[in-house]
Amino acid sequence: MSFDVLHRDVLSSDTLRADVLHSDVLRSPVQFLQQAGLLADQDWLREYEAWFEGEGQGISEAVDRAGTPWLRMFDQWGARVDEILYPPEYWRMLKHGYRAGVLWRVFEPKSLLPAYLLLYATGFYDPGLACPYTVSLSTVCPLSKYGDAELKARFLPKMLQRDDSVWQGATWMTEIKGGSDLGAAVETVAQRDGSKWRLNGDKYFASNAGAELAVVAARQEGAPQNVRGLSLYLVPRRADDEHLNYRIRRLKDKIATRSVPTGEIELRQSEGWLLGQAEHGIYLILEVLNLSRVANSVGSVALAQRAIADAYSFAEKRTAFGKPIIEHPLLRRQFGDRLQGLRAASGLAWEAVRLLDKVWQEKPPYSENYHLFRLVAHLAKYWTAEFAVQTAKWAMEVYGGVGTLQEYRVERWLREAMILAIWEGTSHRQMLDGLEVMQRKNAHRLLFQHLAGKAPEAQLREMEARVERQLSLPEVEREETLEKLFGDLASFTADALLREPGR
Amino acid sequence: MSFDVLHRDVLSSDTLRADVLHSDVLRSPVQFLQQAGLLADQDWLREYEAWFEGEGQGISEAVDRAGTPWLRMFDQWGARVDEILYPPEYWRMLKHGYRAGVLWRVFEPKSLLPAYLLLYATGFYDPGLACPYTVSLSTVCPLSKYGDAELKARFLPKMLQRDDSVWQGATWMTEIKGGSDLGAAVETVAQRDGSKWRLNGDKYFASNAGAELAVVAARQEGAPQNVRGLSLYLVPRRADDEHLNYRIRRLKDKIATRSVPTGEIELRQSEGWLLGQAEHGIYLILEVLNLSRVANSVGSVALAQRAIADAYSFAEKRTAFGKPIIEHPLLRRQFGDRLQGLRAASGLAWEAVRLLDKVWQEKPPYSENYHLFRLVAHLAKYWTAEFAVQTAKWAMEVYGGVGTLQEYRVERWLREAMILAIWEGTSHRQMLDGLEVMQRKNAHRLLFQHLAGKAPEAQLREMEARVERQLSLPEVEREETLEKLFGDLASFTADALLREPGR
Amino acid sequence: MSFDVLHRDVLSSDTLRADVLHSDVLRSPVQFLQQAGLLADQDWLREYEAWFEGEGQGISEAVDRAGTPWLRMFDQWGARVDEILYPPEYWRMLKHGYRAGVLWRVFEPKSLLPAYLLLYATGFYDPGLACPYTVSLSTVCPLSKYGDAELKARFLPKMLQRDDSVWQGATWMTEIKGGSDLGAAVETVAQRDGSKWRLNGDKYFASNAGAELAVVAARQEGAPQNVRGLSLYLVPRRADDEHLNYRIRRLKDKIATRSVPTGEIELRQSEGWLLGQAEHGIYLILEVLNLSRVANSVGSVALAQRAIADAYSFAEKRTAFGKPIIEHPLLRRQFGDRLQGLRAASGLAWEAVRLLDKVWQEKPPYSENYHLFRLVAHLAKYWTAEFAVQTAKWAMEVYGGVGTLQEYRVERWLREAMILAIWEGTSHRQMLDGLEVMQRKNAHRLLFQHLAGKAPEAQLREMEARVERQLSLPEVEREETLEKLFGDLASFTADALLREPGR
Amino acid sequence: MSFDVLHRDVLSSDTLRADVLHSDVLRSPVQFLQQAGLLADQDWLREYEAWFEGEGQGISEAVDRAGTPWLRMFDQWGARVDEILYPPEYWRMLKHGYRAGVLWRVFEPKSLLPAYLLLYATGFYDPGLACPYTVSLSTVCPLSKYGDAELKARFLPKMLQRDDSVWQGATWMTEIKGGSDLGAAVETVAQRDGSKWRLNGDKYFASNAGAELAVVAARQEGAPQNVRGLSLYLVPRRADDEHLNYRIRRLKDKIATRSVPTGEIELRQSEGWLLGQAEHGIYLILEVLNLSRVANSVGSVALAQRAIADAYSFAEKRTAFGKPIIEHPLLRRQFGDRLQGLRAASGLAWEAVRLLDKVWQEKPPYSENYHLFRLVAHLAKYWTAEFAVQTAKWAMEVYGGVGTLQEYRVERWLREAMILAIWEGTSHRQMLDGLEVMQRKNAHRLLFQHLAGKAPEAQLREMEARVERQLSLPEVEREETLEKLFGDLASFTADALLREPGR
């Protein structure tokens, strides 16, 4: 529960340097990425940002303001259509990212980096919009990796279109009993039907409802009632005969991320195709989660940058006691601390991206790199979301009363950040899954090797000893006291990465 | 920025005792107050709680769901009416607290305690509803204290009615330039008009817009352009001839506290009566703020109790990995920590109430007790609001995905808490004002005397030395590094009060 | 399409008499009923009206303003609950009519009159609220008439409760293919299951979704695919084991009648009990429709009275060219015309009530009285709804610009009236069904007998001849040119009834 | 009150001809205009329609669905900005009509026809959007006609821009006391300030709030308290020093026409320029009204076409009793009647356009043509709006239950039509003003001359005699019985114009 990213000894007064605060870097995701050394000169990303500055931002605000869109279940003559009534400009905004390459750039040559760069820029303007892109990525990746030739021929070209005809993806796992314990909660059943499968069940939190193609967790008839019994299926929106292959029961009224329609999905004899080997389903599901947890980390950092940028813009012009409030020492110090925290969180998130980019094409059994990645991803998901929430809260406080009004944008960041902290697994889940990968795979040792030379040797040793002690505790105590350790490990890792030369 | 109420050495495992967690205390504000020793057997408060359980809670939820009410500025024939179109049951709910005695009980015999007990119970069910009661209290108190016989005869009986004819109060200070630096921001001018005054100006954040009687900060013509130039006026909704004496320009779309209509007020030749001596205005304004900051502290604790209670109810019945999630060690530990934090926050808030109850009838020049109170009030406002925000955030995370849906109540607590953390002064304001009362009035020394015997002597000495060192720093550094000290001082004070025998 | 109720020779200048316009009769449904000779001194109805004036009216406005309520499909732990989130005061308002006796008074002694009196008063304040009462009446009547002893013992006492524990009813016929041609559109199937039946199907316009007991049209397996294949079932909200026996798929966003939740209902192995003989189903369905069409007529008149009353209140106080607009000759004349039309519409609607009260306990085969009733009911449903729509439109025009604002109540009446004109069968349906009962049952001859002595003999003859001519036309032409005749017949009937002594 | 456009002897069965019903003419405003002989081959209008079919229609629906936009009165730093928060695509849609030439085409060469053609096409897709164009036209016309060289140089080029930098106009007359009796209701005062004027007052129904340039009715100090005391001013949104020259107090929640922001405007020392001679103000105001009443007529016809087209699309595919409902004789006949009515209404509206195009550049004293035009304009405004309302109501009934749902578009047309029937003067106003122009200017005689040869001589004579009789009645009776005559005169005129060769 403690959250202390910022009062750390690494904080130096140079975080208050004029060149940071007074430059435009803070207000530009692309310039921020560039300053962080993540990006050479990439015009397409600059154009993407420019589009948001000019047009996309206003659309994003209007979509958030409008709240949950209507779902038109039936047309006026009674045919089931499940049409989501976003304003037309929503679709313009949505298609923009696909055209810019959030999917197709990943495959030429194969690298996730362009996708995550684009997700960062998206997250700065609309954290919810990053979700359709992420789940589309999480659909196209297993398709390209595990799909057989026929499946790929059928679906891959549609998802890699560079124009508005592109198909979207979606990843539907969670059912009404919850998303943490999938082994017990998934009740959707898959029955063989020739080369296809028929799925029956209800998905309770289905992001990007309405997508043309979804990856769906289900249990084959007779498969065990645990996590090993799960397998993963491709389910298109329309069956071969063009009828709706799944139904949207309703859209959910979320507090934020309104740029992604989240719904409840009814699968009723829905046709699907098995991805990979049935008994490997849980691995494929985790690979899907890997992609989205890292996307969540990157998006959390983008959101934090945005909240700081907005707070800064406000504080520059708002005056009290005869000067802009940015010049008040207490607030100025907080800005410095936030910037320092932003760098650390950014370092951690992008380390997760780099590690993922090395391992995302692995299949089980996985290498050590994969286990190292998983631990870093858990640390990053946990830490960056927490940072985003705390930063958004702080930005609202900088605005004071104005921050509590729906009329101005700033309260939105807290709503968005709260969802980032919850979906793809809350902090509990990250901690416990992080614990598991340390216990089972000794991922902490891989981490300390990875950090060698980046943190003072003594500190590395001390941290390692703390982790080993934790792992040797009796189970209940081990979990009960996990939070402090996990937070410190995340902070330690982030600091070490920040110290790395060239960052 | 660090917030670390919970990982403290005072935490002992008894916070996990079954009698706390399994009892109904957590779900009842009255039982919680009773367990905290704050209340003997008071039937009226029990009835008030029972009404909320039976009827009020549903009304409160409907009012929140409905969003900002409409303002009917004109009737259909064109007469200005400024009617706020709440659903009828809002008024039923609102009047309930007045009938139960949030105002009239304060004067028989004179004690603020009944008011704050009722505000606690209110805050548990509807944090925003506590606002009309608080500002009414903040109107009736200066009226009874500073009003002359004529003013009191005119207005006091109306505010102390025990039925639905009761008049509400309101406290309008903030103008468009902001609420922190009132000395510069108040541009409303008061001109003498016989025994009355005529006020002209705009109030930007006016809580309880529509109240029958408001206390309003204004500057007399020719008064200095600083905080000394302010004075305080009583302004009724209707002038002697029954026409509207002020206008509501609009209601503001706040993210929460929808049970209090917050508006922008236009004063145009509005008649008012001066309260107290004109040159003492700032003191009267601060006295008004004292009442509401303490109310905010009490309300923050109530909200935190509510959020924990809701999270507990959820976690008892939600299962994962074969058992209710409340039985998972990591979450169970967090519950224990939250409860411990709740006790500490509660102790701090009610200490502020007790101290206020001793000094609220003082007039300037004030006693040392008053200065001690002010410091504790700043610590309490800061600390309890922060605790409320962090607890509400945590409760959402306990709910997981369900916590992000508008459909279920839990996301509301975070919205409400964010307003508690901002209005009546953000944490910056509390810290800087707390610093001022320490510098000018040595309030910290009064605090350490007050805590003598409640904390170990050595710790008291150490804390005192830290404070003195802070006060001796150069101004910029003193403010820049204030946050850590102020947080620690709040935490230290709360812990000391918790250790006090009989709590 | 022509609508010419008002420029008729029966219009005399006495409709402008001061005693009508200046009295309070126009603003009181009870006084209007009394003046129309429909009601002796009935205190309970007066109390009902008084409650609406004091409390109910404000609730009704708030419910309309709030729009479609939320449907909570699942509780926070994932159990299906299908809870409709109206504000609490909605339930207070709703239960009021049941307590006042809209159901229980019908059975002591047996007479529908009290129910329709109460529906009139309800319709004056909230046309939509009359719907739950009507469909409850349409449930309790067939239950008491066709239910066997066991069914009656099981359900009847619950519907005749005089307190808030009363069960509500509902009548669900319409499916996605439409409500006019039930013979073809009903696809819900009933399968025998011991003494019960299991229903499967979807109802598309289901008024009073959430009711504890519904009458539902379904087709038994193997029954013919036409109107003769329909039968009627009682379906409770909860099955014997308390689980939800039907599901609400969603609530529909109607433009008005927001005081009745209209939804889509999923019947999935829902248990039901057959009412009467299976092969008589269509007769039972028509009997249900009889009750609601007459209720619609009475409600349309009430709405028209209300719209005129509101327009009058406005016009009395709004001035232009130096005097209240009510004193402008053109508008004054329109008021007179409207009042005259109101009387005629009222006479027609209450004649339908009187006739229904004579025949509602008949079972097939029916008497001539029943056929006479059916023709009058079609004329009344058609004519009164049309009058309500035109009157509501006119009232908006009287208000001028103010009439186009959501803020003032008057635009609501047009929205409400449009629904009255559509549900329970549009004007097309009334005309064609009226034509059928004339063709098959010679109901027009019964009507002219009934009107003998109430209209001049020559006019009676002439009208009768016109009807006979119409009936002798070839089918296409008969229907094509029906509208003018049907309108004239309604107008003629209404005028005749108005001339009747004692009205 | 009677409305009987359709059951007329001129109705012939050829209105049911397949070529009308089955062609696409009904669904295309441009093709409809073409078939009516109003338009040669004009590509720009075809492109405009195509844009609406492709993009604009969806935007229009989203804007209607979103309801009244927010008004951001202040930016986050407290500066008054009065920004209307439409979604960005609103502005795209809005600017489209200006680029297409609704203003600039009028001046090359001078003819109003292109403007009204474009207004027709606009009205088919979005009746509210026609309003900004109309009031802009009503601003640019008096500016170009009455502005001196300096004014024209200053403002005219801005309004004739062909790109998105175009300035919009607005016409603000109505104050809180109402719009009919401007002579009494206008309380806005203009005081001379050098070559400018300073205006103070409140406008209550101000269409296109936020426009860059408005024409505003005001009374010069000392001018008489009647209609002769009014004069007309140009008032820009921003004063010379760029500060806001008027304030939007709030936007009004209208039931429709959400594509035009209607607000309340506060004029406070707002700078303005007198147009024409002060004492001619009322003439200029009436000229402004001429433009908008004719626009209203054209828009009403467009709306009626749209409603019929939608009803037709529905009825073609909706089946009952074994066939599409369009094939049911009663409904089929109604379609025929509606089409016939549409032609008549269209003929009347476009006659008003043609007459206006002849006289719009006249200044007082006016020719006989002008008086003829005024009578036709009153007849057209009255008749077409009534036709639009009745047609929209009828279309809802064709849809049946589906017609009462917000989800489908058809209920919108009734909301829109109700506003068309009210603004620019209700039917009362049209009748009484029509009466006046007949009494004072013998405009009826000009009309009958105009219709000579278009209606049978005997009918002409008879109608003329009826009018003369009406005019000779005593005043009260003359007005009291006006409605029937006025309706018949409109119908007669429309029929006569329809008979004219070449139409």
C-alpha cells in the first residue's frame, strides 16, 4: 500500500532544470521518447502525433464526454445487427492508428517496437484507444505464430490491411466469475465440428466488442476443470454465411476508456478455430497477456506524462500570491519529483518492451529470457499503473477546484488511470504472479544478473538477499508480506535501469 | 507525495482479529463511533443511521447517478426563479439531517459534537450531503456569535427550525481567480446602504447555491487589496421585497458531491449585513473554514470506513482459487493495514473536533488553544483526505473489473474522496498554512505539549527537533522540503493519539 | 389522415362560458369526472389526486427527466438479478395506485369502474404510470376468470394485496416481427412439463418488464402457425426455487412513458401455467387487449385534459399586445373548440368503459353486447388517441418557443400522446379491426341501435347507409377508403353520446 | 385546428403510380427538386447531397443523439471564453454548407435561389442545421443592402469566404417577454458611442449563439415603446480589442434542432453598428423574418419528404399478414395522399421563394409584389409546417412501436417539425399577420390576380368572396373565425399552383 517512488536518494536537483520544464518535450510524446533515446527520426510517428494535436484530441474528448455509446441490437426491421453507435469521427480516429501501422509495421521486419511506440503516442492522447490496438496486436500475433497456413491465408491479410478495411482483433478471456483465476472461471465450452469448433458460453468483460476477429479462451469438452484445460480459439464476427457469429449482450458503462467498447459477449454455437495445440492453451493465453501487460505499462507512462504536462500548463499560467503557482517552492519540488518518477517508470516500461521484443516469437518450452521478461513485465505493470494513478490524482490537486469539474480534461486522467491499474491484472495479481515466476523459475536471479553493473554491487547483493529471504518464508507469510518487497524490487529495478549509461 | 500511513511499526497483528472483521461494526458508522468511545447511547443518531439504511442510501445513489441537476432560471412566464430541479426525494433526504439536529442540537447546550457525529454518519452514506449541513453550520455559528440582536432575531430562528421550514446556509468565498489567495482573489465589493450593504461581484465555487442565507466574503470600497481588506456579510436569498437577492449563473458539473448544488453566483446590488467588525473579516473567514475543514476530516474518515466496509462485503463473497478472496493472505493483510489506518485517521479527526469544541466560541485575539487547534486541523484535513483517497482507490482495486463500472457503487467513493482532498484547501494549502501557524504561533510546541505522555519521550523530542530544524531553514528550502515532514508529523500525531489510554 | 373533431356544427359558443374556463375543473381530473357525471363523492379518488398534486407530480417529472433507468443484470458477485434501477421514489409513486385500489377495488363488488377512474386520474399526471396498472389489471382479470382453483389460490391474493407487497402483472405478446399480426409473429413455444409448461422465446416489446407475474402469448408445439395456434400462459418472475424465471435482455429507450419499464424478455425454459383452453388463446388475448385499449382511451382523454389545462394556465398569465393571450379571439376560440372536443372524446371513452363493464366477465361464445363493445372500443382507441396527439401539439404551440424546451413540462405531453396513439394498436389497426367486427358481427347495426334516440333519426340513417355502402365495396377499395368513414363514424358516435341527456 | 390537406378532390389515383413510389426520387432531395422542375443540372448540389449520404447523415444523427452541447464559459484559468463544446465533426458538417455556397452563391449573380436549394437539401438531412445557414443569410443580406461602405468593407468579405474561415451570422430579436409582440417585448437599449452604438439587454431565444456577427433588434434611448421604436444593429462576437462583445448566458435544452446552438445572450455595453435608418428598424426586422420564414417553409417540405421516404423504406420491408405493409390498401392510400400533399406543400413553398427572389432587394416603400409575397409567405409558413408535423407524426405511426424508440431515427422528425411549426412565428402569428397584410394592403386581391388562370374561375371568385366577407366582419369575430378561412386559402393556393402547367 505504501507508494514511495519519489522521495529517493537518486533524486537530484537537476530534475528541476529549466531545459526540461521549459521545453516542449513534456507536451510531446514523440519528443519525450526521443529524449529517452527510444527513437530515431521517425516521421510517421511525428505525423501521427501531429494528427492528434490537430484533430484527434478533440475527437477523443468528445468520445469521452459522450459516455458509453448505444448498442443497436436490431435494425428497424428486427434483424440482429449489434451495431455500436459511436459518432462517425470515432471510427476516423480509430482507423488512424491502424493506417499508421500499429499492426502492419510489426511484420516488416518483425519487431514489436513500432507498435509500442505508436501505443505510447496513443496513450498520451487517449488511453482507452490504445486498447483496440493492443488487443488487435494480441490477436494478430498468435494468429501469425500458431495459425496453420489456411488460417493465416484466411485472416492474416485482413488484419494487416493498411487502409480502413482493416479487421480489428479482440481477446476475450474473462467470464462472470472473474479474470484472475481463469482455470476455474472459464465455463465456455468448445465442441469439435469438423475442422472447426463450436463455442458456447458468455464472456463478461470483452474488450473491443464488435471486433471482426477475436481470440477466445474456452475449454474443450472433457478437458480438466483447471488452467490446463483451457485452449485458445479464433472466433470471427461473422460466420461463413455472414450471420453474426457472436452476440453482444450489452456494452458496459465504464468510468473511462470509452474509446474501446467493452461488452458482454454471448457465444452460441459460434464457430471457431483452434490455435496451436489444445493442451498448450494456457501458454498462448499468457503470451496474449504478455503483450497487453507491456502495452499497459507503456500506456501508463504515457498517461503520467500527459497528466504532468497538463498540470504544468495549468501551473504556468495560474497565479496565487503574486506569481505563477509553478514558482511556489513546494509545488515546484513536486514537479521535479514527478519528472524523476516519470523517467524511472519510463525506463522500466521500455525495458519490458525490449525484453518482450526478444522473446515474443518463442514457443513453449521457453528460454530463460522469457522468464526474465515475465518478472520485469509484472514489475512494470504494477509499478507504472500505480505511478499513473498517483500522478493523475496529483494533477487534479494541482488544478484545485477546477480539477473536480467534468468540464476540464484533467479529471479524466484519474478515471483512465484507475482502469489501467485494474485491467490486465490488479497489483495483487502482478505481485502473486511475479512471486510465482521467482519461485518456479528463479526469475529474480536472472533479473539480478541482468542488472549487474547497473546498480552498485552491494545494493544488488542486499536486494537479492531480501528476495531470497522472502521466498524462503512459509507460504502464508510469504504472500502476506509480499507488497513491501515487490514495491522495493520494482523501484530498485527502475533506478538501476535509469542509471544505465545512455539513458 | 509519499504516502505511507500503513507500513508502520505500530501495526500489530491484532488488527486482523476476527471480532473486528467479522462484526457489523465496520458496516455501521454509529457502531464504529461507539467502539471508538465517541458516543454513549444516542438513539437519535441510531435512528438517523437506520433511516439511511432503509431509505436514504437508495436516494443518495439515485442522486449521484442522475448527475448535475438542472437549473431552471426562469419560470415559463419569464420570471427569474433560479430553481434547482432535484428529484423530490433529494429534498426529503436533505431535510432529514436538519430535522435530526445538525443545526439545532448545537445550541442546546452549546456543543459542536452532535453536529459532527451527524456529519460522520452522513458522510458514510453520502459525502456530498455533508456539505450543505456543514456550510449551514458555518453560517449559523458566525451569525449567533457575531450577529447583533436584530440580525439574530431576524435569521437565527429560521435556521434552528426543527421541521422542513428550516433555512439552509452557505459560505461563499472563492472567486474566479482561485480560493487559496483570497486576499488577492476577492473582487466582490460591498457598499454601504443605510444599515445594510450592497454587494456586487461573482462567486465562482459557491457550495449550496440556492441556500436561504449565505455568508459572503467581500471587500468594502476603499479597503486594502489584501487579506486585511476582507469582511464578511450575511446575504439572504430573497430581499425584503421577496425578489431574488442573488442569482445562480449556473450549476457546475462536478465529478461527485452531487448532493450539494455548487454554482456560480452573481451578486448584483445584493443586500447584505456586515458580520462583526469589518477589519476582522479575515478572522471570521478563517473561523468559517475551521468548521468546514474539521467537517471534511470527519467526512473523510467516514468515507474511508465506507470504502473498507464495501470492499470487505465484496471480498467475503467473491471467490478465486477456491476460497473467498478475503482469505488470501496478501489481501487479508491489506485489510488489516487499512483498518489500522482507519483508526489512526479517526483519532486525528476527532481530536480536531474536540479541540474545536473548546475554542469555537473564542473571538480574536485568540488563546493558545486556538493555535493548537489550527495546527491539528491542518494535519487532520491533509491526512484524512489523503487516507480517504488512497482507501477508495484500493477498494476499487479489491473489486477488480467490477470496480471500474458505473453500475456498482464503489467507483463513487474515489470521486467523492478526490473532492474531499481538494475543497477546503488542497494538501499544499494545509501544509503551508500549517507551516505558518507553527512559525507565527509556535503551534508545534503546543502540539508536543499536548502529546506529552502519549508518545515515547524520545520520539517526541526527535520529532520536535525535526520540526525546529525545518522552521530554521531558508524560506524556499523550508517550503520545498515541507511535504515529508508534514506527513510524518501527521502520522506521528495520529499514532500518539491512538496510543492514548481509552482509545 | 383528416382530423376534424372540432369544426363541427355541434360547437356552440357556450363552450367559452366563464364557468368552464375560469373554474378549477379543468385543472382537476376528479372534478372533471364529477362534472361529467361519472362519479359520486368518492373520497379515495380525491385523496389520490391530492397526493399527486402534493408529491406525485414532482416524482413523475423527475422520472421523465431521468430517461430510461438502468438495468442491473448482475449483482457485483455475478448473480443474475435483472434489477431496474429506478429512483426509490418511483416505487413510492408506483405502489400508491395499487394501495389506492386499482386492482383490489375491482373485486368488491366486481366492477371495473373504480379501476378506470383511477387510471383517468393517473393519466392526468403520468400517462406512462397508467400502463403498469393497466397490465396488472389485464393480468388479474384473466387469472380470476380463467385460472383454476389452484392457480387462483397461488397468485390471486398476491395481486390483490392492499399494501406494498402487492404483485404486479404484465402482458407480453409482441415479438420482433411485430404486434399487429400475432398469428404469424409469435414464435414463442410452450412445451408441456407435467402440470406446467416450459416457454422458450423472445418478447420484443414487454411492458412492465420485471413484473412478478405476466400473461404471455405462446404457441404449443404442433399448434397451427396462425392466430388459432396461440394460447395464453401465466409466467411468474421467479420459479418455485426462486431463480429468475425470465430474463430482461434490455430496457428500451422510449421517447416517453418512462414510468413503465418496457423491455425485451428472454423466456428460456421458463415455467408457465396455461390459462383457459389452449385453443381459446386468441380470445383470451383479445380480452386482455380490450382492457388495455379502453384504458388507453381513458388515458388519452386525461392527457388531453392535462394539456389543455396547462395551456390555459400559461395563456392566462402570458401577455402579448397588452393583454393575456387567452383573451385574443383566435386563441380563445381554439380553447373553446378544444374543450368541446374534450367533452366528445371523454363521452366516447367512458361509453367504452361502461360497455366493457357489462361484458368483461363473458367467455366465448360472446353476446351481441360484446361485439358492440368491441366496435366502440376501436372507435374510442382511435379517436381519443388522435385527439390527445393533436391537443398536445396544439398546447406546445400555445406555449410558443417555451414549448420547445425540455425544461418546461409541456413538450412531454406530445411524447406521451404519440405512444398512446401507437401502442395497443395504431389507428390502422383500430380501423381494420373495427371493419372486421362490422363485417363479421354486424357490430355497426348494434351501434346504431345503441345510438337510437341520441342522434337525429335522419343522421342515423344516413350514417348507417354510408357504413353499409363501405362494407359492400370490393375488399381493396373497402380498406383503401376506410379512413374517412371510420373517422366520421367515431365523430358521429361521440357527438351522439354528447347529446344524450344527463351528460 | 382542422387539418385537411389530403382528402381533396384533386387527389387522383395516379399519386400511387409505381414510378413515383418505386423510384429513388423520394429518397433524394436533389432528384425531388429536379422532378419538380426547380433545378437544372447543378453538380455542386448533387455533390452536397452525396456528402450527406456518405458522411453528413451519420454526423447529424450523432449530434442529435448527444443532446445540447456543453457551454464552456471560462477556460481553466478563468478567462471568459463562451466556447460551445460540439464534437469536432459538427464543425466539419457546419462548414460544409458554407463552402458549398449557401452565402457566397447568393451574390454571383444576385439570386437567393442557390441558397434555398441548398437549404432544402440540408433540411432533408438535418432540419436544425438549416438554421445557422438561414440566419447567416439573414445577416449578410441586410448587411449588403443597408450597410454603408465601411461596414461592408469590414464584414462582408468575412461572410462570403468560401473556406472554413467564413463568419457566421445570427438574428437576435426575441426577449423574455416573447417573440410575437416585439414592439413591447424588446427592452434592449442602444446608446450612441461615436460612430458606434452600445447595446445593453438580454436576448432570450438567440439562434446560432456564438456567431461571429449578429443582427440585433434594440431600441434607441428615447425611442417610442412600440414597434416603431425598434432599430437593427450589427453586433460582432469580438470587439475591436478582441474581447467578447456579448456573452452567452446559457444554451437551451431544446427538443430538437440540436445542430444549431440556441442560447440566451447578454449584451453589456456591446458595441454595434446601426443598419439603415433607425426609424426603419421594424421594416428591416421584417425583411429578416421574410428570409427565415421562407427558409422554414422550404425546410418543412424537405422534412416531410424525408419522413415519407423513411416511412416508405420501412414499409417496403416490414411485413404483416403475409406481405409488405406498403401493399396493404389502407396504408398504400395514405402514402398516395401524403405524396399528393407533399407536392402541394412544395409548390406553395417554392412559390414563396420565387416571389421573394423578386422583391428581396426592395427597400421601403415597397411595391405590390412585396405585399403579395408577404401573404404567400404567411400561407406557406403556416401550411408547410403543419404538413411537416402531421407527416412526421404519421411516419411514426407507420413504424408502429419501433417509431417510439429513440434508437431509430424516425421520432426525430416529429421533434424537428414541432420546432419548425413554432419558431419564426406559430400558426397564430402567420394567420394574424396574413390577415393584416390583407386588410392593410389588399394582398388577397394581389393573390387572386396572381392565381388567375391557375384555378377555375368560379372557385377563384368564391374564394375571393369568402375572404372579403371575413375582412368585413367585426374585429373579434374576424379573428375568432380566421383559422378555417386561412387554412382553406392556403390549400386553395397550393392546389392552384399545383395545377399550373409545367409543375
